[in-house]
Amino acid sequence: MKRRTIVSALVLAAAALATAALAAAQPGPTGHLVAVGGGGVPDAVLHRAIELAGGPAAPIVVFPQASELADTGDVAVEMWKKAGATNVRWVPLTDAAAARQAVESAAFIWFPGGDQNKLMKAFEGSGVPEAIARRYRDGAVVGGTSAGAAVLSSVMLTGDADLQSMTVGATKTAPGLGLWPEAIVDQHHLKRQRQSRLISLVLEHPTLVGVGIDERTAVIVSGSRFDVVGESSVLVIDARRATVEPRPAGALSAARDISVHVLTAGMGMELGR
């Protein structure tokens, strides 16, 4: 009986290794992500994004639906034109088929700031998120600033959080676009003192890495690596090897051996998949 148990365990272990190897062999997205922490987009980020998309003539589409302001789309288009882009337009969601077609022909998809919940609500039933995911997989650049950066995560910060303590369940989330499923993206991070909400959330999702991006700063994601561009700092909270204390909702969060990285322009990090 003991021998049979050992053999069964070995078979299961071999199957698990084979499954892991198969998952590792699956090709990841070939595009790039550009996540800006808000407060304006520095020239270095604008120029790098245009370069990654294929140059000034690369088709850029803007989805400004996170914003309450009627001119947000026009302002974003003008920003990219001033940076040198020659083929850029913003896309309404009144015609879902036309919006999907715009995404399918784009080399770069951009989300200005506002309210990430509003943007995700606007996308509901349109099929646009699925089209964006396909384009990212096939090589397009996808990016956004502030709310437009937050939507890149699978576990998306909604903005509803306790900034005064680290408490289990106090940081509310919703599904995002899931283009960077290994990370939780936070924005305006140091300027608005949002460290507590990101740490709390990472401890609730310790397989994910928290990436807090400050204003006028960006991370550019290429495969499993990201690099920092801009004027301030990026705070990385990594609890993948930490010991997280199990606590009920409403209790104080607790953990040991969390890794914290503070990165500035020219620095980067390999997250792994």
C-alpha cells in the first residue's frame, strides 16, 4: 500500500510538472503596456510610447470614457499630436462594432484619466476589452494615465479604501482589463499617500505584485519585465515569499518578510509570469 501511494504521488507530481511546463511554453503578449501615474505625461514617456507603437504614423486610438469632461478625447488627441503622432483619434462607444474595428486597426490604444469604474462600465457589452486584449497579445501598445493605468490590472483598485490604516477588506476592487494580471496598479501613489491601500490589498492577494506609480512617472511593461520612465518613483510591494497572517475582514493586516522596492527612471524589475 505504501509503495502504491508513493507511485501515485510521483505520477501526480510528474503531471503537475508537465502542466507547469505547458503553461510556461504558452506565448505571452507581444505588445507593451504604458502605465502612467497621473499628473501629466512627461515627454520621455510620450516619445517612448510612440516609438514602441511603430513611429509617428502609427495609428493611435483614444478611449476617454473614464472622464466626465466632454473635451477629454480632444485634449488627449492634441497631446499625442504635439508629441509627434500624426494618426490619432478618439473613439466613442455609441457604435460597438465601429469601436472594435478601430481597436483592431490600432497600433496603440490609450486611456486618459478620470474614474476607472466609469470606463469599465462604459465597456460593458461592447466587446472592446476582448478586442484590446487580442491586439495587445498580437503586438499593440496599450496604455493609460491615472484611471487609465488602474484598468490594466485584473484586480483593479476602485478608489474606495482606507488610507489611514492597513485593514483587511478595506480596499475595494473590481475586475479590470486584465492586461497585466501579475500586478495591481496604483496611481498618484506617493503624491496622494496611497501606500496603505496598496499594501493591504497585496496582502489579500499575495500572488500579485503591487506597483504604485507616482505622478509624472510611468512603467513600461514588456513581457514579464517593466522599466521606469519619468520624474518620480515607483513603489513595488512583493509578498510572494512573505508569510501573511490570516486575519478576518476588519482586522489589521499583518505579514512578515515582504519585499519593498523603490525604483526611479532607468531602473526596472523582472516579475516573472
